[in-house]
Amino acid sequence: MVAPVAGGSVLADFDTILVAAVPELSGRVRGVAFDADTSRMDVVPDAPAVGTQLRWSAPKLIAATNEKVPGANVRVLRVLAPASVRASPITAAATPVPQPTTAAAPVQRPDLPEDYREALEELRAKTAAQQRVRLSDASRARALQRLAAERTGLTTIGPPAMAMRRNRAA
């Protein structure tokens, strides 16, 4: 719903208005509709963060639009959900081209001090020794059962039925 106004269409000049008003958003926002009856212009950013920045810059963009296109009388800027934005020739020319950079040399870390290395090796050895000494949960449970049996005076750990069978056999 493009409404022609004096001096051209708001949507036709949107890219140049955007570059003049908010150059950091050029190529990232697209004007999609202008309703002359409600004085509302709809725009679509390419990312949610760009939409937020566009909402903050809305008064500046509305003023630039009304100045650039006489008779447009834009009063409301509605930011729609993000979508991909195709660059027009104007925004493509205004967008700076990233310059190729040379590959950064890998960072050389200084050698670790000898005492630090020794402390690290001691810690690793101590940890490994502690892990070897630890008993498994099953062996701990058997040891606790034997200890409980010794305290109560039983000679076996097994169920009472097993003890009775052994006594009969003897």
C-alpha cells in the first residue's frame, strides 16, 4: 500500500532516509508499507537487536522522513517482526565493505615456572593415589556388613537361613 506523496514515495526514498538518519542501520532495515490515512510507516529489521535500536531511533527517523519527503507527515513508525532484508543499491553502497585482515599469529605462552610444574605434578600424583586407595561402594558395603556381624557376635554375614543350614551340616 504505497501512497505517493509530493516529492516521491516514502518507501522509494526509505533507504536514503535511513542512511541519512541512522547510518548504522543501513542495509539492516526495510520499509514495507506506508499508510497515508493513519500516517504510519511499517518497517522490518533483520534481527531483534536491530528492531530495538530502530525503536530507540524512531523519532530521528520520523523527523528525517518528514524532512526528506515533503507532505509525507509520518507520525508513527511500526517495527514489525524481524525478517531477512535484501540490500538495495543505495544501502549496499552505504554499507562499508569489511577489509580483509591478515591472519593473526598464534599467541606464544611463556613457559611455566619450574616450581609451578612440580606442584602440579605433586597434585596430580596425590589425586591419582587417592583414587587408587578408594574402595568401591560394593566393597564398602561388604566391609560394613562384616563389622556389624562381628559386633553382634555372628560368625557369618549371610541370611540366618544360610547359617542354620551350615550348622546342620556340621
